[in-house]
Amino acid sequence: MTLFCGLDFGTSNSTIARLDPGGVPHLLKLEAGRETIPSVIFFGFEDDMIRFGREAVAEYVSGAEGRLMRSLKSVLGTSLIGDTTRVKARSYGFVEILGIFIAELKRRAEDELGGVVEQVVCGRPVHFVDDDVAADRAAQEQLAGAVRAQGFRHVEFQFEPIAAALDYERQVTAERLALIVDLGGGTSDFSVVRVSPERARAADRSGDILSTAGVHIGGTDFDRLLSMAKIMPELGLGTMTRDGKRHLPVAPYYDLSTWHRINRLYNAQTLRDLRGTRNEARAPERVELMMELIEDRLGHRLVGAVEAAKIALSDVDRTRFEFAVRDQSITTEMTVADLTEALRNSVERIAGAIGETLRRAGVGAEAIDSLILTGGSTQVPVIADGLRKLFPDAELVRTDVLGSVGLGLALDAKRKFG
């Protein structure tokens, strides 16, 4: 039996959805009975096993030796797509790594469905790459190639915020003008869409999409910005050389705060450069701590701890951050005010993209009936508060923040393949 499905390959989490016999979409259980799987791969050096999702993270956190790969989607359309990462004696290209993860998703979906999945609608952000049409086109082609290589014979794409609108539309009883705000791990996408029970039955919805826009900002960027603001100074960022003539180089701190760049630090040349920086630094002990962290390959674990602190600040006003490195500890306090300040420029860019989306649709904020929030980053306080201020009169609709896109993609797959 040949099947079709919707595939939401996300920067942070992925889902696959399928319609049941009654035409209702549902998410498949991809990992230990759960409907989401973190977009993470761990190549184990000790047993040569490849692990995925939560199992990959758990193996890494346990201290097992290996290579953790996360934020895989972020490399699409960038110069990093041509890079390789070394796993013991073998080098893997990023496209190959994408394929390994997608192949595992396909295998798990087929195990649950009991059939071969050959037709798929994949979600894509409005912009893989900002302000670069050629790079954006290349990103979709790279993803399409990786998906086809795993045995999907027919591959179509749908904008992720449009998929979220298709999911939301199942519950409306009258026509609404909706703004879909999809803040994921790597991108922030916005769409103004007309939805209604009558429109839901139409095969072609292109006329109901009044506008789309997006920026390449998401949860992993928020993690990086918080890390650069609060953690990297503990390792020397912003401090001066001993002669007081210049600040220490920023590049290694940026890389250490960015999931898909951390592996670039794990080489002898980086440590040689940091030894030179340490010898020139006014606070050499901070750079020494950074060197120890890199020698022990703790970079991904550090950013994971920063992400956990960011999530904690959705529920509390302040949190204490502690991260052990050998016999020392990176210790600081983070507050909602710190997070708000770190994200200030990102919030402005998001507001600007929303304004552009409204302008393209030819409507004002007062015309929006429903504000549909999807994607985990909509739960960050400064983001949620800002959206509420922009649309004080709109109905606030919180979808399944990690599942609504996949569900909408399954509905779209029915239109395209059913």
C-alpha cells in the first residue's frame, strides 16, 4: 500500500502526519510514543551507532564519546551545506546527514502505518535565507534532493504558516481574517490568510493567501543571543588584551554559541589560536576556561543549558545558571529583563516583518480577527507580550505549537495526492 503524508522537518523538532479514514489528520508517534522527535543525530564513537531525537540527546548528555548534530535545517541555502564533519575515520557531508535523519523519519512512519510512504508534502519556511532568492531556491532544492534520495517519489512543498492555517481552519464557524505567526527554531514566518468552513473545501487556496513574509530568526538565534549576552562574557567575550588596545576576537564566542557552528571549534588550530588569545588576554583565566570547555567538547551541552534557562524564563522572572567545566563552574543569574534586552533587535525585526506582511495584504492591524500562534518560540515572554500589544483586539489562538504545521501538511497532502 502506497501512502501520502505531511512532513514537518523542523530546526528543533520534526513531525509526520497522516489522515485517518475519516479525513482527520493525526501525528504519528515517532519516538517512544511521542508525536515529536527532536531534529538531532548522535554518532557514537564507542559503539559506532547512530541515534536520533531524545535518545541522541540522552546518549550525549550521559557523557558518551561521539558527535552530536543539531539544527540541521539551518545549513540549507548557506555556505555550510558544502562542509563536512568528521566522525571517526569518515567524513559526512551535511546533505548526507540530512538524508540519514529523514530516512529514519520515513522508516518510523512506515513501521507505524504498515505501508510504503512515497508521496509527501514538506513544510518550508517563507524564507530559508533572507533577501537572497537564489539561495532560497537552492535551499528548497537541497531539501527536496535529500527527501527524494530516501525513497519519496513525489515531493511537494507548502509554506509552514499556510499549513498552520489549514489546521486552524478546521475549527472556525465563520469567515475570519487570520495572521499566522510561526516562530520556529530557525525562522519566523507570517501570513495573512482568509479562512472559513466554505473556503476549507476548495482545492486551490492561493487566492485566500493575501500575503506572506518572514525573517531568518528563531529559537536557536534566541539561544545564541542569550549566550552571547550572559555566558560568553564569563569566558572572556568583551574583555581587553593586556595592553588595552583591543577586545578579544569575537568569532570563537559566536561559534560556541551557535549549534551548527560548534563542531568547527573542535580542532587543533582553534586551540592554538585560543592559546595565543589567552597569552594576550587581560583575564587569561577566562580564556583558559573556554579552552577546557572546547577540549572536553562541551559546546553543545553548554548551549543546551542556555536553551533550558531561556525556557525557564517563560515561567519565572529569574533563574540561576550553573555549568560545570572540570573543577570550575560558569555561574551567573539570568532574568526576563536580560532575555528581553538580548532579543531587542530580533523583536524589532519580527515586528518589522509583521508590518510588511500587513502592508503586502493591504490591511491594518485592526482588520485581523485571529492571531494564530504556532512554533515553540511564541512562548518566549517578550515575544508573546509584543504580539498581544500589536493586536490587542484579535482573538489569540494558541495551536499545538509543535504539531499544527504537520497536521496542516497532511491536509494539504490529501489535496495534492488523495
